[in-house]
Amino acid sequence: MAASNTSSGNRSMESRTGRTKQRYNTKGERLVAGVVPLSADKYYVMLIQSTRRKGWVLPKGGWELDEECHEAAAREAWEEAGIVVQINYDLGDIQDTRPPKKNPLKEKERSLYRFFEATVTSEEPEWPEKDKRERKWYTYAEATELLKERPELQAALDLSTIKR
């Protein structure tokens, strides 16, 4: 896939909410797009605080019907971390190996993740989820420790070209 550059010039400060435009595959898995946001020198990865549980995660969220997967990943990076990114590589699909969420509408809802390696080109002072999330740069060793409870996020980091 060709690299694409996204800018925040035309971005609204509102996060998308709800799942009315959410994509699901034929197995009923929610399709999630995310980024492994690296510094230009590839020595650091940016993680964000999770809003649902304690700890740190990669920026990610639902891939919606009106966008390409890499666009969803870049949008999530902007909404959750306040970063503008250049998508470099498609890291492929990563299966969610955690126990399924209990959802009254669905018997078992799982997610299928598609991550992209990205270079952070700008860190903006204001972003949609600034009040909910902190962002911070970590080395590979630090990020590996912080993501140990999230095997799907660890797999994405391991697929990236971050310097170890």
C-alpha cells in the first residue's frame, strides 16, 4: 500500500461516537483499525491511556463504512492521541485472542484488528479526547511491558520496525 499523509487542517474537534456505521465481517467480528505510531527515528512508540481500564494502549477504534481502513486508523490516531501521522505500512490482520465480550445483542462479540505502522508528523496541543487520555512516548522495552496484558497490541508492536 502506498504511504498516505493525513493532515489535521480539515479535522473537526468532535470524536465519532456510536456504532451505527461500524463494519463487521462475515463472522460477526467488529473490524478495528489502529496505528503503531513511531517517532521519525523509530526509537519510540506513542501509547495512550485506555479509557476503559487502567493502563496504556495503541490508538485504535472502529473502522466505519464511509472510510478506507488506513483512513480509520489515521482518524483514530487524531481523535485519541492528537497526532497527525503518515501511514507507512499495513501490518495486517491480528486476531483478538482475549475472551469474548458479553454483549446482550450478540452471543459473542470479537474484534479483528488491522494495524498500520505510522510516523508521527505532528503532535497537536488540542484534540478530541484530550480530556480523557494522556499520551506518552515509550521505548520498545517499556511498551512491551505496558502491553503485556494485550496480546493483540503487543503483536502489532512486534510487527512494526521499531528499533529494539
